[in-house]
Amino acid sequence: MISHKTLLACTRAVSISLVLGFQAHVIQAQGVQAQVVQAQVTDLPPCPQQDGAEWKQCFGVRRIGTEIFTGEFRDNRPNGFGTIVFPKGARYVGEISNGAMHGKGTYVHPNGTTYVGEFKSGLREGSGTLAIPGGATYSGDFRGDKRNGQGVYTYPNGATYTGSHSQDKRDGFGVWRHPMGKKYVGEFTEGERTGLGIAYDADGSIAQSGKWRNNELIQPMAPDEVKQFLKKSSS
């Protein structure tokens, strides 16, 4: 029979190895600076292995449903710092509340998508950084597991969008910048230039201004008139 001391050493080793794996993956996937959740040393004793024993304040490994939890247990549930391995290969390391990702943590999807940030009741909620295979990144607000609120989205070609997001799309007031210098300042709806806005050439001169729909200028307007409206809407 495995001793409690040996079990504790094994479970801690599994937890730390998963954390280190996440760190290497995050650094490689993002290419941007992001704070990765570090392994935490727990003072909790190993969880009892007797059949029917409750895990009230201990450190252990347990399969619950289709998920494998390694870390701190309180009140017979994963609570505290730990790791979760999901059935399709996704992994999480960070803070856990009642068996759900809750607090600060790192989540790695099997396709390589990596999220480092805040969670609430199992969903991305709060501020965080998302790295998507292919080179795209997003840093900003999340609500309901989606990009919602203010943030910066960087495209693989180096273009950036800084502004409001809704349901994983550009939505509201924002600024799109091309790496060669062109930019658009104005309103977006469901990812498209829709509303009032101004398009600038690379030298900073105004190329087009007015009312847009689906990325096309449909009603030219004086730049000063558009700027006055945008100033009010973005304040």
C-alpha cells in the first residue's frame, strides 16, 4: 500500500509538472508577456485513501465525472489551487472553487489556444490575455466566456484593433491600425465598420469620412462633424 508521504510527493509532482507544461506552452503560443499562474506550495496533508473517507482539508488526485483534479480539496470538493484535465485534452491550472475554474488561472485548449486570466464559475470572466494559433492575440475584458468590453486585438499581420468588443467581435467605438500606417477611427457593428468614422492614409491625411455600412462609406461627411460626434460617443 502506498504511504501517505509517497502519495503526497506523487500528487505534488503531477501538479507541478502540469504547471510547468502550461508555462512552456503559454510562452511559446503567445509571443507576448503575460503573467502565468505559478505552482503554489500547499501545507495541506495528503487526502485519506480509505474507502468512504471525506476529503475535507487535504491535497490529492480524484476523478470527478469525466475530469481529473489534482490539488487542494476542501469539503470533499476541489477548492483552492490545483489542476484540471478535461476529457478532450484541455488543461487548466489555477484557482478552483467547488470544482470549477474560479479566480486566476491558465487554460490551454487542445488546438493550442491559450488563455491566461480571470475565471468565474468555469467561464472566462474579468481581464485576461488570449493567444490563438496563427499569431492572433487579445488582451482585455471578458464576460460570459467571450471578448466583451474594452481590449486590444492583434492580428497575425500586425494590424491592431483597440476599443470596444461584444460577443467576440469589434463592436462600438474603436481604432483599427494597419502596420503600414493606415487607420480607421470610428464605430463598428458586429466586426464591420458601420456607423460614423474616419479613414486615414499612412501619411496621416484623411482619406474618407462619414457614415459607413459593412466597411463601405455610404454617406460622406465633413471630418470636423464626424470628429465632434466621435468625441462625444467615445467619452
